[in-house]
Amino acid sequence: MDWLSSRGEQYKVVLFMDTYNNVDFTPNILVADYMELHRSLYKYFENPTQEEELA
């Protein structure tokens, strides 16, 4: 919320998803190849996607 306030956007609606999971997917991630996904998803792996990364 501090990040939104610092941008003057403290009144925006924010979606928070609790993604806590106690299953370790590390072995799956290590062998995953995003190139097997649909080409429209490549941008999420090849380019910055978070506003903090873009600043």
C-alpha cells in the first residue's frame, strides 16, 4: 500500500491473491521450458512485467 501511496494511487482497487502453497515445485520449474507455452505468453518471460522493474 505504501507503493501505491507513493504514486498517488492509494484509492485504487487492489487485487491480492494469497498464493501460499506448501508444495515445492522447484523440480518442475527447473525442467520447465516456457517455449512450450503459447507464443502470446513469451513476453512474460522475456520482458520486465512489474512496474517496479520498468522504473
